[in-house]
Amino acid sequence: MDKDLPIVDAHHHLWDLEAAIRYPWLVSGEHGWLGDYSRIQRTYLPAEYRRDTALHNVIATVHVEAEADRSQQLAETEWLTRIAAETGMPNAIVAHAWVDTPNAEDIIAAQAANPLVRGIRTKPVIASGPNDSVRGEKRSLQDPVWRKGLGLLTKYNLSWDLRVPWYHLEEAAEVCREHPDLRIVLNHTGYPLDRSKEQLAAWKRGMEALASCPHVWCKISGLTVKGKPWTLQVNGSVIRETIGMFGVDRCMFASNHPVDGVKASWDWIYCQFKYVTAGLPDEDRRKLFAGNALAFYRISLPRSD
């Protein structure tokens, strides 16, 4: 389906479980909030990624830090840089750095010095659910030290990958308004993991708050709901509403693979993305599937004369 449509996968991960980089969350054996992680507790490198995407025209990819041991945040970036040199992917890296530690600026400066690094993903503390609160705790969305530290990303010309679940989106919008010069992209469609009427309404309020910030973009990914299959019956309305709120100029599709592989193959997910947008103008689809990610992450592709 639309096999020639150019794709920039705006969010994926790689890891080698036999190498020096450690991923505590992945090897713990616990089930994650997206489902049973046993299916992805294996090495995942460019060769397998290319097999997974072979039926589609992937022209570039963006690797987002894979929650490696936080003492290895620079080592993960260095490892990815070697992988890119050897295999031609990824084309851009979103690295990790804290923004509230004494050495935050040193780490951010070191990450920014890497020519593949375009942004930073730094996660605030989140509550365990919509009925709990971490408001005002250290590294929460209300922590003034953490909020001020985000300014370092602007200083080093880095974007911020924002990842919080749906019940923190309105709070996140308050933080985004404090940094109007910071390029921000929301990860995983704001994680609408609870599709009850009440929680979908909360998700929509938060998404509308973020969409009202012109410097905030959105990745459509992470649509893995416990107990439900990855289908357009489950996810189609969320995709359409997201595009409606942010507009075609500020949305980008992403696989979140291999993590979203707990629910569906890369091929299945992108076929659904293509199907749900089939009625849009060709120019809009090219933005959603490639153009917006190229622009946001400042990826320059080699010319093919």
C-alpha cells in the first residue's frame, strides 16, 4: 500500500543486549504499561529494523534514547554514532540528559557537540495514574529548578522530546508556554492509554492545551492499549483527532519500534497510518510521513541526481 510514499520514522530504538550499554527496564522481566515486554527482550539492530520495514520506503530515521542506564547517557550516543557510521542509520539522535543536576550543562553540551544529536528527551516525574499526584515534587512539572533547566536546551539549539501520559498534558502545556523559543515535540500522542469516555475527555483537553502552543508538535505513535489490539477501530479516531488539533504541519508519524512491537508489527502499524490518511491530499500525507520530521529534526538527505 503506497509503497513509494517516503517515510521518516520519527521515533524508534536500537539496542544490543550483549554490548556494554545496559537497559534495566528491558531486562527486568517485568510487564510494562504497554504490555508484555518479553517479546522485545532481545537485541534489535539496523539489520532487523530494515527487514521489518522492507515493504515501505523509509528514507531516514530518528533514534530516541532508549532509557539506557542513566550513567551511560553519553555512551549510548557514542554507540549510536558508530552504528550510524557503519549502517547509515539513524540519521538523527534524540539523546538523554537531565536538566536539573549539577553537571546538566556539561552533559547537554557534550551531547550537542555530536553532529547527529538534534534534541534531548528528559522526562519529568509522573504520577502512577490520573487519580494520583506528584505536583510540586522534585523533577515534577512544577519543579522550578527542572523548569528553568529546560532553558539549557534552547541555549544549545536542541529540541525537547516531551513524554508524559494523558493526565499530565495540561500541566505540560504550562511548562511549554514558559519556553516559547524551545522546539518541543510530544511523544506518543500523549499516551491515551485509557480509552474510557472520562479519560479520553481529559486527553483531549490536554492535547488542545498543547496544540494551542505553536512551538509544540506531536508524534503519532505509542497507540498501544492494554487488552485491545492495534486496529483502526481502536486508534483511528485518536489519530484523526490529533491531526485535527495540531494540524498537518505539526504532526509526524513514528513507529516506536521495537517497543510498540508488543502489539503489532512495524508493517501493520504503518499500513494503518497510510489507510487512515488515504483521503488526505498528497502534499499533506508527505508532510505527515516525512516532511515534518525532516524539518523538525533538521535532517538533510543526500541528493539523488
